[in-house]
Amino acid sequence: MFPGNRAVRVCRYETQGGVLSRLILAINPGSTSDEISLFNGEEQVFRRTTRYSPPDLARFDGKKITAQYHFRKDFVLKVLRDEKVDIGKLDAVIGRGGLLKPIPGGTYEVNDRMAKDLENGVLGDHASNLGGLIAREIAIRAGTRAFIADPVVVDEMEPLARYSGMPENPRLSIFHALNQKRTARLAAEKIGKPYEECRFIVMHAGGGISVGAHSNGKVVDVNNALDGEGPFTPQRSGGVPSGGLAKMCFSGKYDHGAVKAKIKGKGGLTAYTGTSDCKALNEYILRGVVTPGAGLDPSVTTREAARESLLAMSYQISKEICAMAAVLKGRIDAIILTGGLAYDDEIVIPDIRERVGWLAQILVFPGGDEMRALRDAAEMALTEPGSIKQYI
């Protein structure tokens, strides 16, 4: 289904100023979106995002994510045609990393073994698996190299962090590694220390929430942000009472799919308020404005109930941050707050500041520029080839 290796050329793209800089294409497939950026050196030439509605993806229901491969790849190629990009001038293509086998952080070349594991979904089926596959095909057409960087399965956890209380069910490292690592490095620059000498607690909060303990360049502990650990999120249940969950599973009221949906997709704020749109929640809570299509129903969820649900989430985030403070034995250079929820300077971020500000200074990096993080990783790989890792 996917092409193999071909010869790789070495080239550079010359800017108008006469300075040689690399032309790098970054590809970020999401569950319901695709994002593409082209960089000429540090300059972003363009950034294109498309969002898919349920009807757009309905024909793929019940199928593996690889069924969407040609659909997603064709969108990328169309963007390149529309933008009149000569792919023969690309110096590298980098995709978002998917659910591979657990690996240390870093930048990896997309080799045959990785492509096979992405195609087969060795650790699960997710749109991010397509990032490396699409990057590889375009790189082959361009005669250049394909990479991924800091995928969600980055695993640098210490042995003690893997214990769960059930030997058959160890704790797993699945989190927003790309943005956590990027913002940690930005924070290290801000405080004037190498990332490899810093001790940070990093919270990335979007549709999922991960809180990681970064010690000397490694994420030594982090909650599994995909399916069932840590704070509840706009869409996920987080850690729930296990006895109650077991009763639900065997009650006969829910099949496996329904339970999975409660854990991921229809849990968290969605279950409490009807929406995962935190901007719409803030508008409703603070100003009584109901955003059309957000899913809020004032007859079901009052403004007071919505506020309490949002504060309950920030309460759980704060508890998770404090847990990671114990991992780092209280020696913390900074607490870093990032992701989409870090834009909420009216409810969520002020509440977290109040609860955990006594631990260490708090640095806020709203959003998460994953496209630039991918570019930076590819640039570093081409500048320092010895840093490129191989997936085995």
C-alpha cells in the first residue's frame, strides 16, 4: 500500500536575500482535521487547515484509519498544487508522530519498520498514524527525507512510575509530547538554563490534558492522556473510580463502544455541560451568551452548574500538578501551562495559579504551535544528522 525507500538527494532552497535556508513541509493529521505548513527557513510561507464534518468522514466509519490515507494525502497534494509548490525543492517532510511502540523523545526518520507499524496501528488506531505515512510518500516523490518528532508515545518514564497496582495493567506514557517538549525548551531559554538541566512540570490542556514531570531533559512521569488517567478534560473522563467503572461495564446497560465513548469523546465537560467548547462555556458563564451549535442548553445546565464543572476540571488539573511536584521532590524551576485552555485567563488559568502558584513560578504559553515544533525538529535533524534516531 505504501511505497518503499528510494534514493535521497541533498538540496537547499535559496531565499531572496541570498541566504541558504531549508524548505520544510510539516503535516499534522488530527481526528477531524488536517493541517499543513510550508517553512522557508524560519519563515512560514503558508499554513492551511481543513476541518472535516461527520458527513465528510462517514464513509470511513468502522474502518481502520489507513482507509483515510488516500483521502488525506490527496488533500495535502492539492494544497501543494494550489500553492504552486515545487516538491522537488523540498529539503525535508515531517509528519506528526502516531501510536508507535514506546520510544524516547527525539526526531526519527520514517523507515520501513515505522511505516509498517503506523499502517498496522501497533499501539492503536489514530489519525496521527497517517502523519509519517503521508510525509514518507511525499518525501519519496521529492527525493528527500521524511521524519516524525516527539510522537505521543514518547516514553521516558522511570521504573517506579510504571507501577499501577495491577501487574497486568501497567501505567503507559501517552501524552502531548511534541508541545510539552517544545514549550519546556522555550521555558528553559526564558530562564536561561539548558533544558537538560531543568526541572519542570508541564501541563498541556486541549481536548485532552497531560501533566508531565520533566527532569534533566526527560519526561520521567506523565498521565496517560489518551484513555483514562489524570484530570477530566473537555472530552475525556480522566481517572474515575475503578469500582464504579467495573459495575458499569458489567451492568448490561453499556456495550464496549459506549463505555469507550464515555472515557474518550463524550466524557468530562461534555458529559457535565453538553459541550467541549471552553470558549463557549466562558461566554455562557461570564456573560450569559449561548453560542449557537456549541451544545449548551440553559434548561439543562445553569450558568452556576457550568462554572462549577469548569472549576472542577481546574481543581483536578491542580491536583495532578501537585502530584508531579512530589515526583520532582519539590525542586521545580517552573510550572508551564500550555495548550488551548491556556488562553482562558478568566476562569481556568487564574484558578490553577491560585492553587499551585506556591510551588514555583508559573509560565504560560497559550496554544501550541506544533507546526513550528515539527519544523524545528526537521531543521535540527538536517543540521545535526547524528541526532536523527532510527525506529527499531
